[in-house]
Amino acid sequence: MADARHYTELGLVNTKEMFKKAMAGGYAVPAYNFNNMEQLQGIIMGCVESKSPVILQVSGSARKYADPTFLPYMAMGAVQMAKALGAGIPIALHLDHGGSFELAKSCIDSGFSSVMLDGSHHPFEENAALTRQVVDYAHERDVTVEGELGVLAGVEDEVSSEASHYTKPEEVEEFVEKTGVDSLAISIGTSHGAFKFKVKPGEEVPPLRFDILEEVAKRVPGFPIVLHGASSVEPEYVKLINAFGGKMDDAVGIPVEQLRRAAQSSVCKINIDSDGRLAITAMIRKVFTENPSEFDPRKYLGPARDELIKMVKYKNEHVLGSAGQA
């Protein structure tokens, strides 16, 4: 492409050092998804205020929404914003759930510092071969690559699956060796979207399969593991959304204590998307309900951004343990 650029020109870093420090420090780096300016600002402000490294994530559809040409400059603006706020925190720009070599290549060429190739819906050999193709192209440009083994249930953006398939620990060593990936997303019971589990009143959410996580860690010691679909679906936001005209009665996510436990293990990257959407939606609904005549976007997107900052700081400080690690 004519306007190809390397991520270092945008002030970004890849995830190598982030993950090395996280593994040594017993915490997980937050990977927050964004689609627009307010989300991006909220994530950066929250991470600056909590002194946390951050991975900015976009799915293929989010990249299309923000515009592929515009997006890298948003990331560059985020880097400069962090510096202006007095904290040059490490910032990576990551493709979430890339489904093809062509998409991964396009992202790398436009300035992404990390990409994911999600071939988990393919047979093992096809997944490994496709992931390897992306790794070869990425590593020539010092871009890090995340792969995936196992399938998460749920629906989010273009990622959809009717049922989960837990990662088979016995396949992990071969996959890592064949592909050369820098990190691996595994399936241990997390799920995409805000409706992660069907739980009846009084029932508890099924626990994550820490036995699988521990077995994977034994087979590839010191290798960076990633958790997708790991939003807690904060009850306070669900209540606010429902109180102000929404309908999310059955929304439920991963309990915070389980995420804390994962963050202290071999998991060094935890993806959070739904919680950010819920925080923003709750505040926008609140403003529109309390002031139906409001039509200034700053008056409803501003409070939404403020709430996202609060949520990001809470996650970094109390769930992932990444606060103070920048």
C-alpha cells in the first residue's frame, strides 16, 4: 500500500516487553476495545491516571467503522495525548480476531504493532498454517502475533459461535512450535458479549477451567496466555441501563475474583470490550432519560467518557493489577 508505515513512527510499541514484565510481575495487561474518539480518550486517560500499560484493540469491523486510513492517526493521537498528560505509558495497537492473512497484513502495513490471527474455527493444521503465514510476515517487521486454540461461545462484532470448545492442552505445545506465535488465546470458559451465561436466579456463574490453564502453563512454561471474552458485565451498569429504558435483564459476565486469579497466573493479557460498551451506554441512557431535550453530543458523550475512565482505572487497579506498572 502506498501509505505503509511502521508502528514506531506512530509512537507505538509491540507487546513483547509488556508481556515479559507482566509475567514477571504477576499481573495482566489490559486490552480495551474501542470504536470511536470518546472510547479511545477514556481508555488512555484511565490508563494514564492509573499508570498502566495498555493494548488498544480494534476488530476488523471496528477498524472499518473508524476508517482504516484514519485509525492509525487516532492511535498516534492517543500516544501524544498520554505524553501531554504527563505519562508516556507503553501503548500497543492490536487487531482483535483477525480472520485472514490479508486483513492482518493490511493492519501491519498501516501501523499496527500487534495482530491476532483467529483461525480457531479451522481444523488444527489449517489454523496453524494460516497463523504461521501471518507470523512470518509480522516478525519481519517486528510486529507481535497472537493466535487462538479453542473456541469461545457468544457473539461480539463479527465473532460468533453457538458453543464453546475448550482448548486441548496437549495441542498447545505443537501449535506454539509450528506457528512461532508470541502469545496464545485459549478457551477456559470465558465468552463473548454481555450475555455470557444462562444463569437462573440464585445460581452462580460456572467457574473458569483453571485446570486447563494450569496444564497449559505446565506444557509451555513462561509463555504468554490471553483471555478473551473476559468482561465482568458490571451489575451496576446493567441496572442503570435497565433503569433508564434498556433491556438487559439476563446479562452476566465473569466474576471479578476469577479474573484476579487468572491475572496472577500465566495470563498476561485480558480482553475487555463489553464492560466499556455497558459503561458508555448506561451514561448515555441516563442523560437522555433525565434530559430528553438534550441534543449536544458533548453533553451525553462527555459523561459516558468520564464513566469509562472510572471503569478503566478500577479494572487496572483492582482486577488486572496493571496499575503502577507503566
